[in-house]
Amino acid sequence: MTSLTAGSTTPHKKGWYARNEIKVTPWLFLLPGILFFAVYVIAPIFQSFWISFHEWDGLGEKTYIGFANYERLATDRKFEVSFWNNLKWLFLYLLAIPLGLFIALLLNQKVWGIRLYKSLFFFPFVISQVVVGLVFSWFYLPREGLLNAVLVTFGMEPVNILGHPGTATYGIIAAGLWPQTAYCMILYLTGLNAVDPEQVEAARLDGAKGYKMLWYVILPQLRPATFIAFVVTIIGALRSFDLISVMTNGGPFGSTRVLSFFMYEESFSEFGFRMGYGAAIAVVLFLLMLCFIGYFLWSMFQDEKEGR
Amino acid sequence: MSFNLKTTLAALAATTMLAGPALADLTGNLRIMSDMSNPAPRAAMEGLAAEFGAMHPELNIELEIVDREAWKTQIRNALTANAPDVINWYAANRMGPYVDAGLFEDISDMYEDGSLPGLDAVKGAMTLDGKQWGVPYTYYQWGIYYREDMFKDLGLVEPVTFDDELANCQKIVDSGKKCYAIGTKFLWTAGGWFDYMNMRTNGFDFHMQLARGEVAWTDERVKETFANWRKIIDMGGYIDDHQSYSWQEALKFMTDGDAASYLIGNFAVPHLREAGLDDTQIDFYQFPTIADVPQGEDAPTDTFHIPANASNKDNARAFLQFVTSADVQTKLNAGDSLGQLPVNAASSVDADEFLEQGFEMLSTNAQGGVAQFFDRDFPAEMASMGMEGLQEFMVFPDNLDDILARLEEARGRIYK
């Protein structure tokens, strides 16, 4: 405060700040952001790396054990299960993109009351993931659930989707797709607004319609929307923590764990006192995400270059 | 009237600075952080704080009640940063991580100098490394709660041996019902079954050796436990899809009359009564005997501790003394409050069918010893891996060898 007033009352003396004002000011504005980013994001990343080389219960002293945590990860079946589940999430979650596109195309028309339908379709994205998880776990309940009520009326055997290790993960992914599809839909709806009507008109004159129109005329113009939908879906799949925690708590017998849930369980949960091991999982997850994000940044960079 | 008198005395003591030990009026603050968040325990805890406050009008009591499940993970932060003066936790090995990290106050002196009379019987559960780290405030029996009316309809009597139990179960299964309700979604209920199966098959001492990591999970005796347990699984004794229910959700099978009994702690009784069952419809029996070994019982104890970083330790000690005193214990554990068993030997057990039976069982028929519970006797990581394996066994009993090999591998790593 004092230095600022001092600087403003003596403008003609040409102090260091006055001479370098143009260069320094942007950094001054950035400084709080950089500081917080460094303290709360960058530093903890390196801390996690550091902790992953230790055995630590989160309370007492750390003991350095080198790469032992990583060696254990390589043979840990829980890690293997979590890793494969993560991959299932990554690929199946991408279904949200075509589903979202389909609904967006369906809703992109001028019918009376279409705004109401649009908001109803968007509704699942607005409610919290925890609520989505609860609703779906009731839907799947082995005896009382709506799904089984429907199956039984059609004369089929009731199923316990969340109780069976083979189906539980798919059940949760299906629950996750519900809000994610809504999200992709809204991205595509805004994208469709920006589609050039002249191009559509020209294509129509050239005789394009239906599938060809969609593939060669509409979709290329939706590329920015697809890109964003891709990014948010991948990120959504990698942080699929809340649904798992609410719907199965990682069970039955750990078959629905993903890396983020596994990490939480090892380090922070009721019986988790293995911060070092948890940090090692976090590092692996970080590297996995880095690959994806690196790819996105690279392709975004390529697009920018083309644009110029 | 009494209120006025107290404030006058307190004012007098404060102004003249003559507060002697007879008055022992506490001043300053006392921050209590409690996990007694279910309706009945919450009311009990609030009552305790209010009563203690009335005894010490100069004391500023701050009571914060945290969700019981959330507390299991929040305790770490609470103990390290800005620690309260009194907290809730559990006995035995569950204290281990905090004791090892020096976060619990050693209160052995209170047990030695006689300020905690009547707690000799429960001292063991509070002891780690030869010192005591807190006081218990309640405990409860585990056992089989059953539908008396269903048993009557089928002409069954309370079984004494495991063979009786299996015979009963066969009749129940034949009548189209299930013998046992259980909800293993949160795993620990399966731990109760294992505790009893193992304590009855191999005895309490063996069970504790297993908890301390001195016996291999692949030991023949452990396999025998599972073989006995499997008899019930194979005959279809448990409700289907139990891995999808919490213990509360599984109660419905019992209240609807689809399952005849439930191996659970006494905390289930209020729920059964609320669901409309009266005491002629529910009853309790001790887990039947399998091998000829002295019976061990699960009787988990809930506790109060002083964090090592607390700022008002003297007030906290006075509170622990107050909570464990005979009269307070009688009132706190009465049927209209917690509805559990008092820890003080001089307290009296409330006249309640289940509390009386439980107290009788634990004081006369648990010669083997009293265990805390699977997740409190086994170290944290072993407990979580173990319970996951137990749940898997209950659903896929054929995976047993794989499960035991996994647990044995974990045992080699966890106990050093």
C-alpha cells in the first residue's frame, strides 16, 4: 500500500517500476494466480511424487523405501482390476458423445414446446452425481428395483447388476452415461446453432441428404463441439469417483474400483493408512491423464496453427 | 432454586479465589467432538454435555456432533489440527494408528490413582503398549436375534450346538424362508460371522493369534472355520443378494418375516422395535457352540479419548471421570437413552429383555474371552482386506483358496 502511493506521487523521478512498467505489470497481475497455482497444484504434484517413495501412515514418521510401492503396485491385483476398470470407463463413457449427438439432432427442430423438452433432457446433468448414483442404485435393487420389476413382467429372470462382479462396473457406467449424455447434447445443440445454413442449402442443391448430409456437411462443422465433448467425457471418465462411492463403495469385493477410488481407499478411507502407496497410485493416474491431456494440447495446438 | 445456589457458589469461588477441591469447579473451555450422530445417541450425548455443564456453570462447553461414518475418516484431521479436548473412538487395535503417532493422551495415571473406579474389567480393551489411552462409555453384546413367533410356528427352540442350529436352519429353509438376514454391502457384518465361526471352531485364543498375525490364513484350522461356515451358505441359509444391502436394509427381511434371525449387535433392537415388532416376537440367543472350546464373545466398546494436542486437558479428564462414573453410566446406557451395557461395574443394567440377557451372557458365559470385533481387533489394512475376502467367500464360497492365499500374502506384508 505504502509503496504504491509513494510510486504514484513521484511519477517524474523514473523509478525502476516506472521504467519497467510495461514488462512488469502483466506479471504483477498474474502473480496471485501463479502463486496459488504453484502452492496448491504444482507443489502437491511433486509432493505426491516424493511421498510415493515412502511408507507413511499419514500421521507419524515417513520411511524412505525407494520404488517398493511401485513394485507392489505391479503385483497388486486390486491395482490390476482398477486399471482395467479405468479403461472400461474411458471407452464406454465415450458412448455419451454419439448419444448426445443423436439427442441433439432430435431436439434441433422448431416444434411447439421444444424448449421444455430440451430442458428436460438436460435435467440429469443439473442434479448432483450423488443423487444420480442413488437413483440408479435403487433402480438396480435386486428385488425391489424398477429394472427387475420390468424384467419380471416380461417373464425374465431378475438380475442383481450391482451385486455381481461381472456386471457392476457396467451398471455404474450406464448410470454415469445418463448425465454425461445430457452434457454432450447441450454442447452439440449450441454447435448446431452455429452451423452455416448456406452450406446446408448448397449441399441440398447438390442432392446431399440424410446420412451423407450429416457426415460430410454437419459433422465437420461440429468439430469444435466434438472436441470439447471428447475432452470433458475423458476427464469425466477419469474422475468417476462419486458414482462408485455411492453405488457400490468399490464392491462387491473390490470389483468396481477405479484408480481414483483405489487411491482414496488406500490413503484416506476408514481403514486406509497407506499414504505412500496411495501416492504411488496417484502418480500412475497422473501419468495416465498426462498422456491424454498431452494429446489434447497437441491437437489443439495443431488446430490453432491451421487456423492461422 | 438449585441453579441459583450453584451460580452463587461459583461466583463466590471465583471472586474469593478460594475454589477448593471440594467444589472443584471447572473454568475455561471444553470442546467435545462426538460421533454420536444417530438420533438416540445424539440425544444422550447432548444430555451428557448439558448435565456436565450444569455441574460446572463456569465451564464453557462446546459440543460438536459429527456424522458417525464421516468421523471415521475425519478423526485424523481433527487430532492434528486444532484438536478438540474430548473425542469419540473405538477400543482395541482401532486405537493403534493414533496411539503409535502419539495423538492420544496417555491417561494410565487416572486408572492408577483410583479416579476411575469400577473400570477394571474393561481396562484391557483400552490398553495398548501397557498403557491406557481413553475410557469406554458403552458396550453391547453380539448374538443371534430371532423371530420368536416364526420359531414357534415352526416348532423350533433356541439352538445350543451348531448341529441344532443347522437342523433348525434346514427346517426354516424347507418352509421357504431364509435362516439369516445379513447385509454385507459395507463388509463389516461378514466380519461378525467370521469372528463367531472362528471363535467357536478354534477358540478365542486362536482367534486373537490370528488377529495378531501369529497364525497363517492358510492354516488348516482356519480352513475348518470356513468349512463350517460353508455349511450354512450351501444350504441357502443366508438371504440372496446380501452384498447389495446395508445392515439396515437387510433388517427388512427379518421384519417382513422372510428371514428368521440375524447375527448382529444389540444396536439393531431399537430398529426392530420401531418396525413394529414387539418383545414377544423377537428374542435373543448366544451363538451356538461348535467345538468344545470356552465361548468367546464379540462385545465392541465405544470410547472417549483426549487428543494429545488438546488445550484443556484437565477439564477433559474431569469429563472422562464424569462419563464413567457409576450413576452416569447407569443413566447413559438405560433403555430410553443408548440402550446398551454400562462399563462401570457398580452401575446397574436397565430392565430390558435384551440388555439383561446380554449382560448375563457376557458376565457368566464368555469364559473364552471378550473380543472387540473383526475390524477393531485386526490391524486396519488386514481388516479391510479380510472383510472384502469374507464377503467374497459368502457369495462365491468356491473362491476360498484364492481368498486365503491373498490374505496370507497380505499378512506377510502387514505384520512386521
